[in-house]
Amino acid sequence: MRGFSPGRGTKILLGLLGAIVVFVLLFDWDWLRGPLNRTISEKTQRRFDSSHLAVKLGWNPVIRLKDVYFANADWADGTGDKPMARIGTLEFSVSLRELFDGKVFVPRVAMDQAELNFEKAKDERRNWVLGEPSETKEPSKLLISSLSVRQGKLRYVDRSTPLDIGVDVETFEPAAAAKADDAKARPDNARYTTRYRFAGSYHDAKFSGQAQTGDVLSFQGSDVPFPIQGRLVAGSTRLDVEGTVADAANISGIDVRLNIAGSTLANLYPFLLLPLPASPPYQLSGHLKLDGNRYSMQDIRGRIGKTDVAGEAAYVQREPRPLLTTTLHSKLLNLPDLGPLVGLTTKETAQSRPLTQAETQTRASAQAREKQSSGDRALPTGTVQGERLLPTGKFEGGRFKAIDAEADLRVDRIDAPDFIALQNLRVKLDLKDAVLRLDPFDVDLADGEIRSVLRLDAQQPTLRANVDLTARRLKLARLVPPSPRLAPSSGAMGARIKLSASGNSIADLAAKADGQVQAALSRGQVSNLLDAVSGLNGGKIITLLMGGDKPIPINCGAVSFDVKDGQGKSEVFVVDTADTRIEGDGTFDLDHERFDLTIAPKPKRAGILSLRTPVRVYGSLRSPDYELDKAGLALRGGGAVALALVNPLAALLPLIETGPGEDTNCQQLLATAGPAAKAATPSPTRSRP
């Protein structure tokens, strides 16, 4: 009996392997298409169908399907009765090495004539995930590296956001189109080859636009970021981007130049959910990067109205609220640009009814206004004031609950029309738990300084505000505009405003304000015309108007009002000049924007036409009026005035001191008021032993 020959066995083995190779190469994979279609349909409980199946073997085998149809989930209503996927040609490769680790790694997916409809329900169900939300919390084991599409359509509906977007895709570059449905082609992404046109809505705000990318979209696991260039238009807002994105699925690894322009920053609220103010038209550019959950915007440059802006910002997505941090600098801030922030109407916005910040919640009103103006004119901003002087525009306190913020703002100069320029504004903003604090809020004015702290609490439906403002050493000469008919003024002014209130607008807050308002002036001189007007010295006014004006010195002036529920009552009203001592008493009503003051001029030298009768100044803050108080309303006596003067004036003296060791005329007035006040104070009655 002959033994088994090793050489013969080798030949048989090689023959079997050769036969297997020939069988595999000649095998019609389409025979498995029917069983594959039925298996997928049974496992997913959705209809799956295809007309052709082909496989190219290798370490990364390539599977090719034609006329793919995959039914939608039965609960999906946002995408209608359309299938989840209908694809003319679908080709993808699979890494066998990753399969041994229990992962499914797909280096590339390529498709042509694709129609995809994805939907996410409010309960987090996704029509592309085959299972209940509770069963799919673990990270997916499927990893796709890149995607290329020759031609296709995508619809994505997210009921929880809400977001609804439709995208048309086309690979327009011939060389890239030739390999767009080839899963084995290596990604290039060296130039723009694919065009995307899109339109949709986000939080009921409609948008549209187009973009260009490279030949593939890169996802997690790819080392080839894809270039992107595009524009998004939402009403009057336009956003242009150019740069690269590393992961299209998770929107990560962003590195783009960004340019955004629009009619008002408030219109961005539906997209960013940030409580941005109703600003004038703006244009901003910068370098946007995304690293993990942190967006950073470097090299910010642009304009908001006539105000220039530069700096940097960062946005971190975190719980329970995102955090926005900014550092901004402006060489020139145009004060009217801030008007809409507090509800003021500016000259640019006074021609038609402006939009408030509240009306940008859904943009319905904004869209209506844009249609009225043919959609091309910038939307006006602010709030109609009518006959009121104080701004009535409503603060949207609910927006302060959507985010925390930290900001540093520095402004070199502030341009305020018809007013003296402000300089060196320094603001530190802190917004946390719906409580906004501006500390410090400092600015230089008239060679002096204003130091203030503001607090706005939006935790309740009605906002609560506190302001503590101190003005030091303000030069009167810088506050009073020069005039050829008036002699220059001089002197140092100081003031203290400490108020608290509740309300949802500047007008509401003023109407409910509690606190004190105080001011003082020392070592001054003012126009003799102003002094004459205050005393109704008719002959003197006529002479001054015809022949010019001469300055007169002010020894000291002090005003102090106690405020309760928006009602102010004078505690002190004294102005002592070289020619006249003016004493006053009265009230103001911030709710109705009215005031009523009685001023008693006491000339120190009699004039030919001098009137010593008290003058009543009254009316609305916008349109005041005056009359002679013929009834001769009695003001407080000198002792009572001195008594009321002591404490407020003593508190205000540090605010008007011009330098160390220099006495002021107010110190002299205080020295004389002390004995008078003491004399006016009743002596305590001693009880009998």
C-alpha cells in the first residue's frame, strides 16, 4: 500500500484554495440579495429593498448596492410618508481589523442619487436608530470616517429644538464627481468640489444659504478635515464662513473665519439663545474655533452702529447654563447706539415704530417689518417714546436666565451729541443665576470721575434694580456748552445717587424708586444771565442780552432730594452766589414725569426791576413751565434751612474737594450753617426729679 505523498497533498490543498478563489471571484453575490433584504426587513420591522448587490473582497471589503430603499419609522411625521432612505447607488467599505475589536469602522461611504430623511422626536427617538432611546444610551459601535455624495437631497427635522432643514447636494467638479460614488477613492479635500444649497427654520426663524466643501465630509476618525466656504441668510442677518471642519457629524474641530452682519443683534436670539440687545445695524468679523465644548472667537473686529469694537470672546456649553466670556475695547463709542439697549428712540429710528427686544423672540414681528420695507432696509430698533421722556422699552428678564456671562469693556471715548464727551469707560459685567451686576461701571466726565455699581435681579418676573452712583470733582466749565452770549462757568460739582426699584423698563423702575439724590457745587462762577433769570430781574436780562454777560461767583450750592415710590421731596435746595441767595422747596413725580418747585431768590443788592416774589417752576419734565408765586408761599426759615443743610452738605464735601489741603466755600457755608442749625434745634426738656 502506497503512503500519502506530501507533495501530492500540497497540490491538492493549493487546488482547493484555487478553486475557492475562483468560486469567490466568480460568485454572484446578487444571489444573497434576497435573503439580505428579508433579514434586514425582519430585524428592523421596516421594509428594506435593493436591486443589486456586489462585493469586492480585501482587508477593507467594499459592498455596493443599487436602488436601495429603507422605510421610515412609523412614528415619524415630520418627514411625511417619505422613506428614510432612497439611494440610487450606495457603496461603502468595512475594516475587517476593527471587526475583531467588536467595532464597525467604515472608512468611506459614497452615494449617488440619494434622498435621506432623518427625524428626531421630542422624546429623543431617532428614526435612524433601531431601538428605543433607553436602549441606545451607550456610544454607537458604528464609526464612519468620511462621506461623499455625487448628487442627493437631505431633510432633517428635530422636534425638540425645533429645527427643520432641507439640503441639496451636488459634486460639481468633474474629477471629484467621477469618484464621488467610489468607496475606495482616497479623500483629497484640497479644493472646493461639492455644493450645498439649504433652507429651513430654527426656533421659527427662517434661514437659507449655500456652501462649498471638498470632495468628502470628514467625520470622527478621519485625519483629513474638510474645507468649507458658505453663506447663511436669516432675514436681514448674513453670516459668511470660510475655513475647515474636522467632524461634520458632531460639529467639532471648527477653524473658520467668520463675518456676520445684520440690522440688530437681538435678531440672533432664536439662533444663539443669548440675551443680546436690540442694537443698531452691525458688522463683525473674527476667527472662530471649537475645541471640545468651548467656542472661542479671536480677533473680533467690526462696528455696531457707529461704534467700533475689537476683542475676543469664548462660549462654553455647560450645565445648568452656558457661559459667555468677553473682553472688548472700543476707541469711540457712539452713545445713541446704546439707546435701543434701554428703550430710547434715536434720530435714525424715529421715522417708524421700532421693534423691541421682546419682538425678536420668534422674529414674526421682525419678518413682518422687513416685508413692509421690502426686506432690504435695516430694521429700526428701540421703543417709541411718545410724550414720555424716560425710556419705556421692556427688559426681557427671562433671557438672563438662559446664560451666565462675564465681560470686560473698555472705551477710550464716548461721543454723545449735544453733550460733553465722556472718556475712559470701564465696565466689568457679571451675569450669574439671572442676576446682572456691573461693578465697576466707571467713566471720566468733565475732568472728574463717575463711579457706580449697578445690580439687576431677573430671578422674578418683575426685575429688581439697584444703583449707587458717585460723581467727583466735575468741572462746571466742561459741563456747560460754550456760548458767545454767556460768560464761561467754572467750579467743582459732586453728586450722589443711591436708588433701588422694581420694574421691567427704565420708566417703571423710576416710578417705583426709593433712595436719595444729592448734588453740590463749590468755588464756582456762572453766567450772570442765568443768575438774573433765576431772580426774574427783567431790567438786568434786557441789559445782558443787549450788551453781553459777565460771570458771577458761586459760593456754594447744595441740593438733596429724598425719594420714595418715585416721589421726590426736597430736603435741601440752596445756591449762594455773590449777588443772590436762592432757596427752594418742592417735589417731583417720576411716575407721571412731573415736578413742582418753588424757588425764592433773595438778591443781596436791589435792582431797578428786581422781583423778590418766589417763582414756581412746574409741569412735565419734557415741557416745564413757570409762574410767579403771588400767594407768597412761605419757605422754611433760615434756621430750618441750615438744619437741613448740615448733614447732606457734610457728606458731599469730599466729592467737590479739588485737592488736598484746599478749603472750599461750601466748608465756609457749612461752618456758618452749624451755629444756625444749632440755634434752630429745640433744647430737650428735662424731666423733673
